[in-house]
Amino acid sequence: EHQKYIRNFSIVAHIDHGKSTLADRILEMTDTVAKRDMKNQLLDNMDLERERGITIKLNAVELKYHAKDGHDYEFHLIDTPGHVDFSYEVSRSLAACEGAILVVDAAQGVEAQTLANVYLAIDDDLEIVPVVNKIDLPSADPDRVKKEIEDIIGLDTSDAVLASAKKGIGIEELLEQIVQKVPAPQGDLDSPLKALVFDSVYDDYRGVVLSVRLYDGLVKPGDKIRLMNSGSEYEVNEVGVNSPHPVQRDYLMAGDVGYITASIKDITQTRVGDTVTNADNPADKALPGYREMEPMVYSGLYPTDNAKFGDLREALEKLKLNDAALEFEPESSQALGFGFRCGFLGLLHMDVVQERLEREFNLNLITTAPSVTYHVNTTGGENKLVENPSEMPDASEIKQVLEPYVKATVMVPNDYVGAVMELCQHRRGQFETMEYVDDYRVNVIYHIPLSEIIFDFFDNLKSATRGYASLDYEVEDYKQSDLVKIDILLNGEKVDALSFISHRSFAASRSRDIVGKLKNIIPRQNFEIPVQAAVGAKIIARTNIKAYRKDVTAKLYGGDRTRRMKLLEKQKAGKKRMKAVGKVDIPQEAFMAVLQTD
Ligand code: GTP
């Protein structure tokens, strides 16, 4: 009865098609947020999200909607990220919903991540409500885009909502369609509690805050709950919904989306994907969780100050609660000391994790260049998994090395097919096929080593196609490649954290390139520093960083004190992100130098 008036849905789209803006309009229309509190992209509440204009985390809010049928409905809207790196967040939020709004840009049309995300929703049997957004743009062509949605995705678009999230057009029609098309949640109030944990965050005062979707039963303060996979039990302190700020409730029941706190301090006991049930009267089976995500790239994270290792561990544990795709384990480096090898879904994910650690946990970190995982068969008959280039065995012990390949689908207007193929070819890609999506757009499909696309492939793709290409990729399998490990020596000492893996045919040119970059990045010291690149014992590139002669400030005539102060200040700030290795100070950029290939 109450459930009849609940609608749980999320919004899926390709990046920048206007998901967050549409969510803003929906919040406004439903008076969830008072006009004076309204700001753009309200649901993107991390500073990082606002600065970059992207959604990183899923966000759930409750809204009230008075529909034309005269009833009041309770909507739970879950906003999700659009970037490939965060599709894990998308699949989790979809599992908590009965419907999905599919937003497609009226000028851009269907793009790679439109497809990837809508297929996730279709796989979850969600009811899909198509919206063609940005119809206010002069270049909008809603009829063409509707036809695309029909032809490519196979959805009926006869009553697709034509909207402009920017101008507030079509929002009411969308809300009505949500009422009519998205099924109400089902679930038994009298059964034992069954709630899916789809997100969680650590709060210093309340402990872990679980975001849950209830499938059966009811939960209220004072209840004894059990997390079915971990087996741990707690007493509920508070339940509520985000609207968009937390609002306490007397209870949550089957169909609801909300939060639970229970003074959970031991963060290792909570996992996204776990099922919450009653401790005294447990459900017999846990809900299906989520598939574990396989990290695609690994890099080392080290505190610039070695004494902060414990803080970094604690920060990673807390962040993992809120970012289930993050993986980490301790590692040590001769050059950098104690840190963690972390696994990420992609480079943007890695970047976001580093920034969140620094901002939310007040840490200063050095990140080493990302690397993929290699499978190494040794001459001794061993099968080794290498996540860190410095652990690659010596050439003499290697029988073969396999690296991950992805199947990359680039969707692009046909004018740019040549440019895309050239780029893929240059990145060791193997052409598979090309298929027309519609009259003028083509899907170009390549098999490419993951290591070639994790760095700057996407940027290069965008510039080669004037921004028109969109990319989707999935890891396929491991293939044998002729790869070598290149070590970097500074002042005659090997710096393990600078080692990298390259295809043999690029080894010499990349080494020269990197040695040259390091020469520019590493500050001069009062002695000459040789910079060398080596494969095994063989030096394949070298240069020298000359010794400096005088104090940096010496050349500034004494009078200008503020300028002198500024310079010293700048030097100090620069120092923060430095790591002393032997006698040489290495700045953060040095560890990333291997990334920029040109
Ligand atoms: P992610 O959260 O990063 O996945 O992006 P998103 O899909 O949420 O897109 P967002 O809402 O941030 O909008 C992207 C850009 O499109 C912003 O600059 C918006 O102002 C703009 N935009 C959104 N809706 C409309 C619209 O209806 N018309 C026009 N002209 N621009 C729009």
C-alpha cells in the first residue's frame, strides 16, 4: 500500500550529457531543496566533483512528488557517475532500483558510455525511461537521436521525453512518466529484514553509515542487525533518508532507500554488497552481492613523510568503505620506503583517490607511475603475477611475459576513422572490424594492450577527432608480448620506483625520452648527477644533471625582499612533494615522467 507510492530510479548517461543538471531540476521541481539553497550540481557534494564538473560518487536522495493522479509519491533518485572508471558505482546503484532514466544529448546522440551504462540497466531488468536532453541547443536533432536510440539500443522512443535540463523543459513530463512506467518496489513487510548495502562512508562521530536498499522487512532504531557475509552484529542507532541532507526516520521498510547507523567502528567488518538482516530472526539467504571489480592499473602510494605510513593505512581503510573498487596492500621500495601498492579501475580513479587521500585525510603522497599486471612464466616453470615493474624478474629468468589486452570500441564520425586507426596502430593495436552505427558514425574496434591506453590514449583520441570520439573498453585476455624492464639509475643507484616496462621496440626511444625529462625535472644539486636507463646491466640511455653553482636567491639583488621570500616559499612548497633518495631529491613529477609519451 505504502509501497505503491514509492519509485526507485537512477539516471544513466554518457559523461556530460546532463545527468547532474537534470537531477538538479528534479530536486527543484519537487521542492526538495529550497530555492535559496539550490546550487548547481547539488548532488555532486564532494569539492572534487564540483571543481572538475564530474560525478565521482553515486548519491541517493529522497524526493516527494505530487502527481497528476492526485497521489503523493516518494521518489528515491540515485545519481551516478558517467566516466568509464566509475561504472562500478553505476552497477551498484542500479541494483537498488526498479527503473532508470536514460539521458541522451540531443546533439551528440548515443555514445559509447550511453551503451555501456544502458546495457547494465537492461541486464538488471530495469524499466528504462528515455530522455532526449539539451533540446535547446541550436545543433539539437531530437528526431535523429530518438531514431538512434531505437536502432542502436532497441528501445521504444515514441513517448521519449524531450527535455532541456538547463531551461527546465520537460521535467514535469519526466516525473509523470516515472510514476507511470517505473514499477513500484515489491517486498514483504512481514519477512525478516533483507537490505542491500550499496554504499558506505565513515563518519568520525556515528561510525560507518550504511546506504541501503530494503527488499524485505523493516528496520528501526534499537533493532539488532547482522551483516550476513561478515557475521558481525550491531544495534541500530539511527535510520533515515537523504533529502538531500540526512533526515532521521522512525523506520525504513521494504522498498525504501536510506541509511542506517549502528556505531560500527570496525570498518573491516562492513562491505559494500553485503546484506543486512535481523540478528534474532535472520533471512535464510543473503541477496546476491556485486561482482568483485578487477583493478586495471596499479601504482605505489607513499607518504612523503615516512612516519605517516600508519596514517596512510587508516586513510585507505576508511576510503575503501566509500570506494569499494579500491584495493591496496603494503609494499616497500628501497627508494621510497614503506607504502602501499594500490589497484585502480583507471587513471581518473587513481587521480581521484590520491586527491581524496590528500584532502580528506590531510596526507602528502608520492604516487609512482601506474602499471598494468603482467603474467610472467619463468624458466623455472613458475607463474608470477607482476603488479610492480620493479618486481619483474631478470630477462634470463623469463620464458615469456603476457600483458592484458582490451577490446576498445571507439565511436566516431566517419571523417575521423583514419585518425583513429593511425592512433590505434601506433599504440600496437590490432584492427578487428569497423561497423556503421548509423549513416555517418562508425564503431572502430581494436585489440590494444591495456598499458598503451591507460596513460594518455583518451586525450590523444579526443584531440585527433576534435572531441568527437567516445571510447569504451573491456579487458579481454592476456597475450604474449616482447616486453623489457627498464631501470633508472640516479647517481649510479637504481631507483626501483622509477622502473618501467616497455615493448622492446620502444625501449631505446622511451628511455632517451625519460632520461631527458628527468634531467629537466630533478633539481640541480651541488654535485653532478648521472641519469641512466638500463636494461639488465646494459645502459641504453644516459645524461647528466649539472651541479649548480650558487644559491637560487643569490642572483636576485638583495633589496627585493618580498620577491626573495616568495621564491623561498615556492621552494618550500616544492619540497613538500619531494622524496630524498640517496643524496638526490626527486620531485613527484619525476615518478610520472614515464607517462607522457610523445
Ligand atoms: P557527469 O556527472 O560528469 O557524468 O556529467 P553529467 O552527465 O552529469 O553532465 P552535467 O549535468 O554536468 O552537464 C554537462 C554540461 O552540459 C554542463 O555544462 C551543463 O550545463 C550542460 N547541460 C546540461 N543540460 C543541458 C541542457 O539541457 N541544455 C544545454 N544547452 N546544456 C546543458
